[in-house]
Amino acid sequence: MKKGLLKENKVLKINLLYILSILPLIIYSYYKNGFLAFHNGFMSFFPSLQYLIIPIIIIALSYVFETYYYLVIKKDEDMHNVINSVVPYTNALCYLVCGPLDRLYITIPLIIILDIIIKFIDTKFSINQIALFKCLLFVLLNLLGMYNNSNMYELNVTVNSNLTSYFIGNVVGEIGTTSILFSLIGLAILLFNKYYKKEIPIVTILSYAIVCVIIYFFTDLNFKQILINTMASGFVFATIFVAPLSVATPVVKTGTIIYSLLFGILSAIIVNATNFYLGIYILILILSLLTPLFNKFKLAIA
Amino acid sequence: MVLLKLTYEFDNDEKKLDIEKFECLDPENITIYTREGDTIYVATGDYVYINQLIKESTSGIKTYATISGKVKVEEGQIKVINDKTNSTLVSEEALDKIDDIRKDIIIKSCENLGIEYENKLIASHLKENNKLIVVNAMDIEPYQFNNNYQFQDNITALLTTLELLSNKFNVNAYLLLNKYDDNNIDAVKKVIDKYPNIIFKIIEDVYPYTTNQCVARKYFKDYTYNDILFLDTFALYKIYVALKEGLPVSERYLTVILNDAERVAVVNAKYGANIGTIIKDIIKIDTKDKDIYLNNFMRKVKCANIDSLIITDNIKTIFIMNHEEQKSSKCIKCGKCVEICPVKINPLADKLDPSCIRCGLCNYVCPANINLNNKEK
């Protein structure tokens, strides 16, 4: 006998599982960007804690903003939408794609502004908030001449960049995107969430791998270079956390598979042919905007 | 041609459930709701007999008194107060056997009594585009046992009627039973040789695979849905009674489920009897602080006041659930509703696709508790 004929609202549980999946990355980002710098004397103790405190502040601020939006703007007294909001998770992801020394007075308002933009236009388009945030932040910081992917520790020492350090994440990069290992731990947690669109990372990685094999045979790139390009580009983080963001991906199976195939194939080309790693986020942004189109593909019924 | 995907298998095997059986064949009163345009044949103070015509809808569906007593016509409803005399109108058309009734008499009998199934008059279907008869003797919706009991109680009558229809209208006749319905399957197997025109088929009980639209697509690909006369056990029984007695059927089965099938009851009750009274006084379930869902819990059709519910053809199951706030939140676009949809439409679209069979599976799998069925086609 199946128990529980009426199902409960599971969105809160789903969102908590999403947040749980990025906790290993947040903890590692504190170790990499804060603890190492503090331990080696490049940063004092309290500033080093910012990499633990800021994500908490961002998640808390997201709830405050959601409360304001639903209570004051939408005049909805029911707090259900606030509690079940996916925004704290996406905002925490936005934090992870920031540079380690990015200024808070730019990043936090940008996150809030994006929330507002998404709230008003996302009914027609499915915009991937994290990809949009990453692109805007990159452009903004470049314009201000403040773009830097190194943290305080990496600015002062020479960082070893062999395959193992790429895998662990001990390389220059955004706050939480460098570690392949911790991204994979996050993926393992996400796989417990049956609402996570696992076909996106699976199809993406397979199609990416196929294109990489073609690149290997038809170009001068060797296996190690391809592997380093892949690990250094943030492709794994984007594939696991950004591309499958359910609110900005197709709901139709065929559409989801086409979305993933395009993402895998094009990102393999971007990563290995251009070295323009921001291209991955631009690609996700474009693909998410095309989501209504992908939703028109009907699945051949089994 | 669209094929179907198997979806949810609800474990509603009767053997695993302790089903209680009740009767409500002599209610204190019955109620018949009326709509604008209905022709009403009685007035306040009239005395009516069982089987006397009370009203006819604009589409030709007729409603008869199921008890005898005094009539009270009110705004939007007619009440018959039972005088417990059990006086009934005797039909002149009562027959001993129905084996050799003419085709035109069959149509006339169904027409006279306005027998319908799924809001379509059976007589007009028999006259116009009848190429195949399919009796879907399964209880289509999860946790429903009406057809099961109806079939058990009237197996010979039903098979005889189906054989007659097949014979007289010169069309194939299919009888479908679900594979878990062991008792009825065994009973049919023993006698099916006597009915050479009936093709007996056992079908997987996977919801909503057993709905008529799905059955048509899966098993009768050579026919369009409108070519097939689909009947359930009860509609076939109505035809039988119309042919044999020349009278309408005055009672039907209703399944009542408490919580997660803690209690399952099947009630044979008179049309128009108050469901609230049946549940409280006969089945003895207290509905205070409970949520009431009609027919299919997945469709989330909630009933605000059980005391206004009466036995009709449209109410087949009542789910009485502990009160829980069923709050919905914003869609997270997980795609589970699209994945589960047996007819492969997108339930998230602003308007429901016309091919939607309103099975409610999209509601059932939605993690955000959104009622996706609650849209116009």
C-alpha cells in the first residue's frame, strides 16, 4: 500500500539539499582563500573568516529580500513562497563565481538587482541568474580595472599547478569553482535529489568528452592539455551547478537533452579552442534564453 | 499515432484491502439538483413513485425518483421525502429473457430512459457511429472498487447484454478486466465460452493506462475514439435493466476511502441520497476537520461541504483525508509533470492541451503542490 496519498510540498527540502550540495565548496573556499592566507600571514584572522561569513550573509539577505518582495510588493501574507524560494541557493552560487577579492559593494547589490530583474522578466524567459551574474560581474570589474582571480595567498606565493592541484582546486580561480573534487562531492549530494536534472551533467559530460576526443585527434592539443583546460575553465562547476539550474532549463526531456548536447559540444570548443572561459557562462545564458524553444520539442513516446 | 507510456502502479489490489460493504437503499429523502433549462415534471406536494420521471436535462439525460414519497420543489433542487411505502411504477416492457431483443428496441429502451455514459447518450452512439463496443470493466481510478462489485454481483446479466449488443449491432465486443481482479477473471473464464461474440482481454492495472482514451490508443489503434462505444460495468448494467425491466437503475456503488486507505468502504446507495448522511450515519466516519476530495485524490477536487453532496453518476469515490494545509509554491520547472504525463503534453502550458485526460498524475508528482489540472482546455 502506498502511504501518503496526498503529497506534501517538497520545495523546501529540495532547496535545502541544493544548499547542502554547495557547502563542501563553501568550506573549501574558506580554506583556499581565507585559511591559507591567514595561516601564511597574508591576512589577519577576522578578514579571513569573510569566506565563511559572506555566503551566510548572502543567504540571509536573500530571505530578507524575498520577505520584502512577497510581503510588501506582492502583498502576500503567506510566507510559503519565501520559505520555499530557490533564490538563496542561486545567490549563494552567484557568490561562488565571484573573484576572491571582489568588492562586496559591487557583488551584493548586483545580486539583489539581478533578483529584481529576474522576478520581473523571468515569467517569459528562463534566465539563468548565475550565468547572467557572472557575465555582468566580469564586464563590470573589467571596466573598473578591478578584475583579478587570485586571492591574497596566491598573490604572494607561486602556486603549483599540476594535475592534482587542479583536481583538488589549489589553483587560481573564482571563490568556489576551482575544485573538481568538491564539485564532485556536491554532485554526489545532488544525485540524492530526484528533482535535480541529472541528465544535464551526464549528457553534457558525454558530449564534451566526444568533442574532446575529436579535438585530440585533429589538433595539436595533447591529453594533458585538454584535461587541464577542462579543469581550469570552471566547466565542471558550471556543468554540475549552473547549467542544470532547474528554473532555467527545459522541462521537456528531448529539449533537456538537446540543451545538454549543445552545452557539452559548444563548451568543449570554447574551452579548448578559445581559452575564453567566460564563454561557458555566456553559452549557458544563451541556452537558457532559448529554453522556451527547447520546450517545444516533444519526446517520442516510448 | 501516439503510443502510451506506463505510469503509476497504485497498489489497490482488493485482496490487500479490507473492504467493508454497506447499503443505503431506503434513505430518508433524496435530492435532485436542477439547472436552468431542465424540464421538471413534478411540483411541490406531488406524490411520486419509484422510477417516476422527475426531470430531463437539455441534453436529454433523464432523472427518476429512486424512492416514493412527497415532492418539495425548491430553488435549484427537488426533494423527495421518503414515505417508506416502496411503491414503484411497473413497466409494461418487463421481459423474462433479453436474448433476442431487436436492434431498434434496444436503441429505443436506451433512448427512453436517457441512459448515458460520460455525459454522452448511449442511444445516439448506437444509432450513429458504432463500430466497436468496449466494456471497460475495470475501476479506472486508484482506490475505486465500484465496477469490481457491480461486475461480481451481475456477471451473467452483463455478459448476456454485451453478447446481445454485439450480435444485434454486428460489431466486435471487448470485455476488459484488470489483471489483479482475480475473482472476476476466474468467473468470466468459466462462462466466456457461452458468449462467442465477446473478446475477453486482461489488462495491466497501471494508472492511467486503464482510462478509456488510453485503452483506445493502446489497443484499438484502427479505430478513432469516437468510433468506439465505451461502457463501464455500470453503464452496461443500466442497459441490461432498461432491456429487462424497462426501468431505470435506482442505485449505484460509491467507494469511500478514509485517509491512506485506513478504511475502505463500498456503499450501494440510492441516487439522490445524501452522501454526508451515508458517511456519518452508515459508514460511521466523522468528517469534522477532514478534507474531502471527490473521485480522484490526484485531481485535487476538494469539496467544501459534504452535506450538499448526493449520489449521482459523477461522484464515484470520496476521499476523506486528515486536514493538511496543501500550500503550493512557485514552479521550480523540475519537469516531473511533463515526464509523467501519459499523453505527453506539457501541463505547464497556460492552457491545457485538448488531449489532456485529467488523470491528475502531474498534480501528484509536482513537488511544489501546484494544481496543474485546474485549468481550462
